[in-house]
Amino acid sequence: MQLFIDRLKKTGIFLALLLVGLPLTARAVAPAFLPSFPMRAGTVAILMWSPIPGATEYKVLKKVDAGAFAEVYKGPTNNFSDPNAPSDKTLTYKIVPVVGGKDGDASLEAVLAGIKPLEAPTISGVLSDPGGLRVRWSVVTGASFYNLYRADAQAGPFTLLTSSQDPQYFDRDPKPGKTYYYQVSAIDKMSTESGKSAVATGKVEEVVKADVFTPVFKEFKLVAEYAGQENNEFTQPVAFFETKNGELGVVDKNGIEFLDKTGKYLRRSYLDSAWGNPHSAMLDPNGNIYMSFNSNKLFKVDFEGKALATFEVKPPQEKPGTDVQLSVAALDGAGNIWVGDYNSGQVVILDPADGKEIGRVGYVLNLPIEKQHIKDSATTTVPGRIAYKAKTNEIWVTDSLNSVINIFDAGKRTFVKTIGGRKAKAGLDFEGLSGLVFRANGNALVLDSMNGFVKELDPDIKYLATYTDPDTKPKKKLKLDFPSGVYLGANGDMFLLSTMNSKVYRYPAVKP
């Protein structure tokens, strides 16, 4: 007998029998939670576990945060939905099977960590745009969407106006002259709603007098269209300029192509392929070209395509980790460079000598007003075109997304006003802005890419005329599709380019 016991000790079986105290065949396996369980569904926790042979029922024990376990379920099924599972509490569960009237081994503990509620968004502004109120708010990390609430009084009641994944909403229902009150909240992936923002107000100004507007159409016929060098035509041209000796320069995907006044090909300059594809170009009075390539760098280039200087633009100090993607640029009267940044929505002002940043205008996109260091400004969602108006020392910046023009004082570097929009009156309504240039007398020529015509405004920003091609009657538009830029030649000729069609079009000079 002693010999048998010694052999059991050697194999480890004897020790196992002593610890268990029962025959091996009598031990029940502990339950195990099925994959992905327990799981949350709002304020309900759903549990499913593996069935145990011989179990007549199961007990579910639950612990809230650091509390003690308590029984919350006893029944024959191997699943349970706990209706009391607040998302901000840490919940711990374990399952005990009942076999032969006795409790078996409990499962391993399963923990559902408490979810910290999202911070409430901050409404950055309620702007009165033609046709309604545009409500904008801050982006909340972790938010799946936002709930926007509106009330007729500050004390409420607030009712759900819309749910939106975008941090803005255009409310078209407000009645002119009436004040409306807004709050917004953030919803996470578990459908848990944050607290509501502070109340923000907005009002559509009441229209006292209806405007009577009759458009003035001026016809001018297409003179010529240029496609570039034979067998090496333009490829997606993005900019146009005229040199002091009268040559026409067209910047496209492959570099700079020069033409004479009649459109005859002269030569081509190639750019460094490492820069990528040109996004925009601007000629300064000294014959230097400033080019952007949809990156954070602005290149100063000569007519041979060689880089003379490279200016690097940093992200706004309020959002230091964001990328910078430069759009178009313009020079003010002092020679400073104003260049747009797609990602921040700001316009950055650079010293032309060394590219050092000397100022910014425009609110940073998706940042609460109270966190902006720039006051008395405007938001430009997509800075599409920038032009300098010498008569009034102003910088005009088009917002391609909202079809408006934001105007800034170039000397004070402050916001002046916004004009245009899709429902603006008195001829200032635009559907798409893709070109902007000024005559010497201060008149603005604005290219409406979606409608396919050019509008002229006087120095007081009053509508003067709409330019169309006589061959397009009765639609009254230009004889080209997808125009993407407008430029004035030295003799007043109007040049339009189409990036999509890879052509440049020349129209005759028209008196203001």
C-alpha cells in the first residue's frame, strides 16, 4: 500500500486528489463568458456564458465600482440582461452554476469599465446668413455625432432641432426679427450624451424694405483659347500671369509654359518634381513667382523654375499639432505675402524677405471663440482666392465653400465685413467663387464658377454688371465650362482658365 501511495505522489495524482477532495469525474467546469460579453447597450449590460452540463440554474453576482458582490439574477438560462448598468460606473460580474443543489466554481470576473462622459461642446458662433442662422460649435474628441437644441426663450424648453456629424448646422426656419436660443451636446459611440453647452443666441435681421434687382448683362465674345505647346499641351493649369515684356505665363502640372501675346508657344520651364504638383502661383512686381504645392511650404521661384527661397508656415499656436496646407497667395501694398491655410481657415501674413510670420487673420476652424487669440475677425472655411484692393488697402478672401468674400483691412490686419453668399441680394449672390481680380479703378471682377459668369462690383461694392457670351443665349453664361480663374492683361483683356479643361481663354477688354 505504501508503495502505491509513493507512486501516486511521484505522478502528482495523489496531491490533486487531496486538493480537490472529490473524484475527478464529479468536478464541474466553471462557466466562461462568451466572446465580446458582457457588453454595454446604453444603460443595459448584456451577459452570455457557456452552459455547464448538469447545472439547473445560474447565479449572476455583480459589483459596482469598489463595492461588494451581490446577486442580481438566479435562473435556468445562460444569459442575462442587466437593466441597471449606468455607463459612468465600473461593473464587475461573475457567474456561479448550481449543480445538484450546490454552488459550483465561479467564473472568472468580467469587468465593464466606466465610461467618462464627453465634455460638452462650445458654440463658437451663431451667424446670420442669408436665409437663416448658421450655428457652429467646437469638435469634441470621441464624439460620434452632436445633438443641437433650440428654444424660443433662454429658459427653454429646448427641443431637439437636428443630429449632425458635422460641427455646424444651417437653421433655415428662423423668422426675421426673432431671437432664437441654442444648445448643443456630444454623443459618444455608446449613445451616451454629454452635458449641454452654454446657451447661445442668434437673430435673423428683419428686412424692412424689399430690394428690387434687375441684372445688367454685358456681352463679350470669346476671342481665342490656348491649349499650350503642340503635343505638350497644358495639363491642369492653376495660374496665369503676364510678364513685363508681354509674355503670358501659364503654371500647370508640369511647370511654367510661356506664350506670346497671340498664344504661340515660346518655351517651358520645369519645376522640381519633389515639390509635387503646383497648387497656385502669384507673380510679384520683381518678376518672382510664389508657388504653393498643397503643403506647408511656399516656394519663391524664378522664370526658369529654380527655387530662390522656401518659406515654411507653422500651424496656428492654438492647434500646434495640425497640418498646414497652403492655398493661394497675394501681396499687399507693403509687399507682404498673404497666404491661405486650408486646414486652419486662416490667412497667414509673411515677410517677403525671409518668410517670417508677421500676423494672421481669421478664426481657427473648429475652435471656440474664447480660445482664439485673434478677435474681431471672421471664419473662412476654404480660402479659395486672395486679392489686394489698392484703392482701399484691403485684402479680399473668398470662402469657396460658403460662396462669400471676407474683407480685411491690410494695414490694421482686422476684419471689415463679409459680402456675397448664395442668397445675397442686390447682385451679390454667388454660387461658387473661383476667381477674383481688381481693375485699376477699384472695381472687382468676381468669377462665379457654378453659374459660369463674371460679375463686376464698383468700389463701394455695388453690383454693376454680369459678363456673358452672346453665343450662350438664352442661358446667359460664359462659353466655357468649369472656369477656375480670372486674370486681367496689361491692355485690359480678360483671361479665364479652366483647370479641368486644361485651357486658357481670352476675352476682349471691356470698359467698366
